[in-house]
Amino acid sequence: MYKKLGKTEAPKKNPNLNSEEFKSISLQLDKDNFHETIKTEKLILVNFQTPWCTPCQKLDPIWDELATYYKNKPDIIRIAKADCTRNKALCEQEDVS
């Protein structure tokens, strides 16, 4: 994927944004808001993840860049995350393992 983009390594997180700020940018989904959110959003891209998952860790900076880029464009797409360690019931319900 990076080679096609002309990059040789994964992009790094913006050092000016800490994880709390990223949490406010990327829509955080859980069992209480998931179904209502996916019904009401025009287009939503959800990353079901766990903190210990190596591929998830590699995807996280890219996901944060997407969330930052689309932050003020909710009419186009919403970028969301669901932590499967904190929301096990949601992930099981959505058949994410």
C-alpha cells in the first residue's frame, strides 16, 4: 500500500496531537451508540481494533490521519473506531474476532 503511494514506511502520528485529541477526532463507537450511529451517518468507516493487535497498531496512525482529514467533512464520511477489548459485546455482535 505504501509503495503505491510513493512511501516506504507507515506515516507517523502527528506529534502535535496526543491520543486524547485523536479520540475526539475519530468517532468512538460502543454498544450504546453503534447501531444508531451507523443508521444516521451517510457513510461511515469503522475500524474494529484492539490495543495489542500488531496490524491494528500499524493501521492506527493512518486511521488517525483519515480522521483528522475528514474531521470537518461529516457530510462526506465519518471515521470511527471501536475498541474490541472495551466493547467485547459489540464486536461479538458484529462478528469481529
